[in-house]
Amino acid sequence: MTDIRMKQDDIRAAHARIRSHVRRTPVIRVDAQDFGVTLTHPLALKLEFLQHAGSFKPRGAFNNLLSRTVPAAGVAAASGGNHGAAVAYAAQRLGHKATIFVPDVSAPVKIARIRSYGADTRVGGARYADALEACEKHIANSGALSVHAYDAAETIAGQGSVGLEWEEDAPELDTVLGRSAAVG
């Protein structure tokens, strides 16, 4: 029980920390029949695609950069696209250098988005694991701050802040389904 409370406290602290850096995205209610589903209550959709960089990922990126010391070498992340765009965006907004590693299979539009935020974007390797390995070598050699896409408490707490907003905006919520792919 204490562990769960601690995590909720971490998410609340992250939400307070990043609040001025992310958008509070709207929740809209739609008739489930519009989607061919019969339910006794409306669907509530949180429009995180309206978030900076097009997904919920800036929440975790900002929480990392605001809760940890960023060295002169900047930050580094491996990504298939959305996390890299979020880290690049957060770094640009906060005045830090960013180096983002993506595999060859990343969508060109996502690579372009990462570059548009001024990040040193390095494309290579067939899989995410290859980009992660290159990123870890860069971090070891440069001293850059690692901003992991999912295996970091700061990332998870920041991204969890979407749940706090949803809880406030749609208190009747009892089930959440998510999709992390951003448009473009």
C-alpha cells in the first residue's frame, strides 16, 4: 500500500513540476454508438495528440529535464519517434542540447519532427535496441543525461500526470485504453 501511495505522490509532484510546460489537453465525451459500440455511458477521450510534439510523451520528457541536473553535454535518448520528439522539444524549450538516436525503420516524418526541434538526430540500426545501444555508448562517452523512453521513474511519473488530469476532468472514468502513436 505504501508503494502505491508513494507512486501517486511522485505523479502528483511531477504534475506540479511540469504543469507550466505542457498543455492540459481536453477531454471530450462522445456517444459510443458513433463508433459502433453499445455502452450505457458515453466515451471520454483525452486528446493528447494536441500535446506538444503530438503525444503524451512530453510529460515524461519535461519531468526528466526539470527534476534532474542536465550536464553541459545535454540529454540523450533512444526512440522510435514520439519519445525522441518529446525529448528534443523539451530540451529546446529549456535551452539544453539533445542527441536523439532512432533506428532506420523510424517514420521519416517523425525524424523530421525531431530535427525540427534542433536535436542532433542520429539514424542507424535496424531496431530500437540498436538505437538504444548507440545512445548508451554516447552517454558513456559524453556524460549526457539519459532520458529513457520507459525505464525511468521520472518518465513514468511525468507520463502518469495525464491520469491525474483525466481523473479531474472525467471522474466517472473506470477504464482507460491508450494508443501512443501520434499523428505524423
